[in-house]
Amino acid sequence: MGETTSANGSAGKKSGISAEIPAVALPLAVEPTEIASNIIYHAQYSPHFSPFKFEPEQAYYATADSVRDRLIKQWNDTYLHYHKVNPKQTYYLSMEYLQGRALTNAIGNLDVQDAYFEALKKLGHELEEIVEQEKDAALGNGGLGRLASCFLDSMATLNLPAWGYGLRYRYGLFKQRISKAGQEEIAEDWLEKFSPWEIARHDIIFPVRFFGRVEVLETGSRKWVGGEVIQALAYDVPIPGYKTKNTNSLRLWEAKAGAEDFNLFQFNDGQYESAAQLHSSAQQICAVLYPGDATESGKLLRLKQQFFLCSASLQDIIVRFKERNEGNRAVEWSDFPTKVAVQLNDTHPTLAIPELMRLLMDEEGLGWDDAWGITTRTIAYTNHTVLPEALEKWSQSVMWKLLPRHMEIIEEIDKRFIALIQSTRPDLESKISSIRILDHNPQKPVVRMANLCVVVAHTVNGVAQLHSDILKSELFADYVSIWPSKFQNKTNGITPRRWLRFCSPELSDIITKWLKTDKWVTSLDLLTELRQTFLEALQTEWESAKMANKQRLAQYIKRVTGVTIDPNTLFDIQVKRIHEYKRQLLNILGTVYRYKKLKEMTSDDRKKVTPRTIMIGGKAFATYTNAKRIVKLVNDVGAIVNSDPEVNSYLKVVFVPNYNVSVAEMLIPGSELSQHISTAGMEASGTSNMKFALNGCLIIGTLDGANVEIREEIGEDNFFLFGAQAEEVSQLRKDRENGLFKPDPRFEEAKQFIRSGAFGSYDYNPLLDSLEGNSGYGRGDYFLVGHDFPSYIDTQAKVDEAYKDRKRWIKMSILSTAGSGKFSSDRTISQYAKEIWNIKDCVVP
């Protein structure tokens, strides 16, 4: 097709569809002019808005439709290829996926960024502005969800036959707004219009039952009947691999009730709510991620969500298994584990275990032993936490009410497990009450989901070496003695595509130039070669790329907070879920101490100080009071510090609102120091630490989670270490209880400064009281903020000194990137594929 005159990029042109570029459907276009035609075609013939409008929002949807054309072709080819080859396939079950924006990632993985940049230019738009129109998919909250999304990217890039299953949350967790009162939560609006990346599969719909009762049939088999039945409708999101034809799926379930569930008689009788009761019940299931569970109805809803995900996904997996084996006259169920691997991402999808047993026995007619053999060879479990409150325990009465058949199955698994211990391990008899699945404590009888996972799964893995060691030596020690080969470590990883190649193009271009190849994007170990290259020219280019990212970040901060920050200051960032164990409180107390010392200095002394901009971001769970107090404190400190003319050129404090993937893609490339300062032994892995390190940002941190391995890889001299070590923590807590802790005067000074009202009249005593006393609920400084404070302050002083030596700092920054090769999710997923799932690549020809 010949070149047509490009549309003029004036503002007047932007609002309307270009008449100069013909609207032609060219779904597989690769040339900019043809792509522009395809975009215009979608604007006119796949319209979502009034005709003739072509402002950035309309241009975004039309561009997304155009990219999706290409994805659908690859998607269909992948689906057909897997169907034909019938490889063993992994199904990844997760309550969360934190996908981020899809447009940049899709055109990057398809390797058509430049063509789309040019095509949009012809239509009078800038790609950067169009990308900004997309709202992040609100399907997750923190590291658990982002890890799942990195894993999906790696599965597709490695051409592995693997799918994700999740829920399609309409309102997400929440959108964070910061006001004078602190954090406010409002519903996410990512589906307010629609998402162009999902496709409803109206032919893929499964019934999911709740409540009801168990009937015993004449044959002796059992059947779950009655209760309420809600339909699970599949929405598929394409997951393209990087420069590969394989395009996998993330299948999200939406809960629906049908027309037959609408009671017309009641409606016409004025009983509007009861007429649509099942519709309302269905809407609640996928309304919100992690609905508050302080009430009985909140607990029921969370359990409904978990079961809804497990039941719909397993029914779908079984249908696909049967379809692919329909050439055989009878389904060979013993082949199921040779064709299907199911991975449980934390304990949320644990109900997949009794549900797979139920489907095999009650629906497919298998006996207990066959169903048990299949289930235990199919399901594997990833543990993500050692925090006791995060290891799910469900009330037995709630479970009996909602899932009576599943409780029968869990009871039987528990009974057989106890019999196994009694017959093979009499030495563990005294431990049975703590390792069994059902806790019959008369005050609060519960089902321990982690115990169920460990008993049934063929493999249990932790997510960093330290975390896996703690699981084996402490949390699951008794199980390790029964099944020593069941436990593995799989250190987490991140996708280098989203977290360097696409979010920091300047830095990644420099890496490609100096390595003389861009193969590092899929072979991240190649980054080690940067260690050989310390030429002045590389350091100069590196510093200017970091500065460009800092300037971009400064513009963003000005836009969203109104605060002006200086790119020549040290950018110090801590972004993650707000939680006491992650110790944002330690960071802000250190900041308060820094501010107080600056105030006490002479103006000449201040000039010798390393100027710093401290940024903190993250969401506090809506009902987590102390976390919300921390958010308020950071904002109150910022309000005073940033408007203090004596110090605000040496210190700024910014709370970055509504932290999500897109915000991270702005913050991480622009950061120079990042804080990963959790109490040692409490963070399973952390993955933002890997993202910062990959982007040449130095870490101040404790020996916790993956920090241990990052420090090993990048070199101890390039990591600012402080704080107690994991093996010291329990003794330090005992010492505290026995009144042996002596607080550092600087720690007392910082707390007293807050209590003095220096940052406003809000009463911070309840927050600071958690750091006081030696024991008691919510007291006694469980997370050792006071113990680690002096070491933290001393290490921050070392950071200030190091930053003054620009050459040394840039060298450390390069070494940080050079040592990040291990932390690619491609490496992690290759290990899962070989060592847990036993699946192989299945390349689309």
C-alpha cells in the first residue's frame, strides 16, 4: 500500500478522525501507514464513542483494538497448536494479578513500538500521551499479584504451555486518595468504560454452587445438591511473549446469574430486591478484592470468592483435558497428572484440593484412592509468608455452612493423615494436634489451609533462600521430617521486559550499546559483562540516563502532589504495601530525626549535608488502623518539612499517592536509593528490591527475604546493610519482654519530637505506643524498630557520604545492575517448569 499524506498534528486535527488516512482493516499491519489505517478503521467501525471524535482517549481505544488484532491471531494460533500437540500444561491459580498497563507491554513484546509511534504521529498523536490514557487493571494489591503477572510474562516468553486463572474484580482493592485526614479509599474505575484487552467467552460458563446439602445416593456415592448456583463466565486476556509467537491466556472469572434467576412475579409485585436476589449475590463475588472480613458476612464473601475461583478453574481444566483426549474411547484419568499441573499461589486457592477430589469422585465417578492419587500428583503449593495472621484459617462452622461436601472431604483427608502419622511416625504422636488440618479448639474450631496444602501438594516451595530455610527449620519442620523431598526453594524474579527494557529505555539502550547485543532482555545473566566495563564514557552515559529518569519523575511528582523536587538531590524511595513489618515507621522516624538535626544546624553546616528527597508510597489496608496512621504521619511530616524555608532545599518528604504498577514504572527508574527494611525473617522475598537493583538503584536494607541473595550477587560493598539478623530476632523479643532493652537516645528524641506536636495536632500516641512497653497486645515493639534504629541512622550517614563521591556512586549503581541477572522471572519459571511442573516448551511454528 502506498504512503498517504500524514495527518497534521495540530490540536485542531487531534479532536477529529483524519480524512487523509483511509480507514482500512489491516489486522496484521506492520508498516506505520498501514497501522494508522487500521487504527482509523477501528475508530470508525469498532466504535465505542460518538462518531468523529478522535481525542487521546478515543485514539487509545482504537490503538488498543489495532494491537489486539495482531494478538488475537497469535492467540488463536497458540491455542490450536497446544490443542494439536497436547503437551502437559500448567494452570496457575492466584487471587491477584497486578498486570499494569497492557499497551506498552504488548507493542514492546510484539516489537512494534517504533511502528506504532510513527503511525500515531501520522494521526496527530504522541504514543506517550496515548499510553497515559490506559488505567491499570485493578486485579491485585501487592507483591503476590505482581509476581503472578511477571510469571505470566515469562511463561509466554519461554514458550511454555501455561495459563493463569483469576477473578475479574470490578472495583479492585481501592483507589487511594490523600486528604487532610490521611488515606481515603474509593472504588477503582478501571472497568467504568471497559477494558479493550479482555474478550468475554460466552461459550465458557460453569455453574458454581454454594450452601446446600449432601445427599447419599443408593449406590453409596455422595452428591452435593440444593443451595444457590451462580454462573462463572470466562473473560480472557492475551499474554504475549517477548518476540515470540506464543500468546498465552489469563482467564478471569466473572460471576453472573441468568434471566431464569430473575423473579418476574416478585418484581411486578413491587419486591424489587428479592426479585433480583441471586443477581445481587453474584455481583458481590467479583466486586472487590479482599472485602473486609471483620463480619460473618465478610468472611463468607471471601470464602465464596476463593471457592468460585477454584471451582470454575478446575471445571474448565477438566473440560479441556477431556476435549484433548476425546480421540480415546474412554478418558484415562490416570493420565491427568501427566497433562495437568496446578500451582496454588499462596493459600487463597487451597479449596482447589477438595474441589478436585469432589469433581473426580462425585462427577466423574472415581473412587477415593484414584482421586487422591490424581490430586496429590497434580497440585503444588507456593508459600509466601511466615506471618501467622496471613496463614489462612477458616472457621469450621462457616465452611460447613458454605461448602458441606468439601468439609466431608477435608475431614477424611485429616483422618487419613492422622492414621498415617500413628502408623509410620509414632514419635510425632504428641505433635498431631499442631500438624493436623482440623484444629478442634473448642473456642474457635478452624481449618488450617496451609496444613492442608502441605499434606496434599506434591511440592511445597518458598520464594527466597532465607524464606525456604525458615519454612523448613521452623514453620513446616515436622512435615519436612515426614516428606524431606517435598520442599524446595524457588527464589522469585521479575520480568526484565517491563522492569527495565520498557520502563527505562535510556538505560536499556546504554546497556545494549555497551554489551553490543540486546539479548540480555531474555538472558539477563549477560548483564554481568557490565562489570568488565568501567570506562569514563559508560559512567557519563549512565549518569545522564539516570538524570533523565529523575527529571521525568520530578515532573510526575509535581503533577500529582504539587510538590517541587530537585533532581540534583538524592532520590530515596520506599514503595510497598504499608505494613508494620515492612517498617515504613522506621523510615519516617529516621526522616523526623534528620529534619530535627537539620533545624539545629547552622546554615554553614547545612551546606555540607547531602540533600535528599524522601518518597514513600503504598496502600494501607482499609481496616488496618496503624498502617493508616503511618500514611497520615508521612503526609503530616511532609507538609511541615516541605514548607520550611530553612531546610527544604536539603530535605523534602513526599507521599506518592495511589501506588500501582504504572506509578512504579515512573518511580523505580528515577530512584537512587531504595529502602527494603523489613524486620529480618519476616519478608518472604520481596520483588521490588529486585526491580530497584536492576535499575541501578542502591539498597539500604536488612538481611531479609531476597535482600540476602541480592547482596551476594551485587557484592557486599554495594549494599547498605543494617539491623538485626533473622536468627537474633526471637531472642531480642524475649529480652524486650524481660525489660532488657535500652533505647538509643536518638530514637527517644525522634518520638518525642512527634509527640511535641511539631507536625500538627493529630494524636500519634496510639501509633508510637506500639513502640513502647515490653509486652502486651499492640505494644512491645514487636517489629524491632527501636532496636534497629541506631544502626539504621548510622547506615544512612554512610549513604550520605557515599553519595558525595559521584564516581564511586555511579560505579556502585552499574554493579547493582550488573549483579541482577539472577533475578529474572525467566530463571524462576524455568526452574518451576523443570523441577515442579515437569512441562516443556511448546513453540508455535
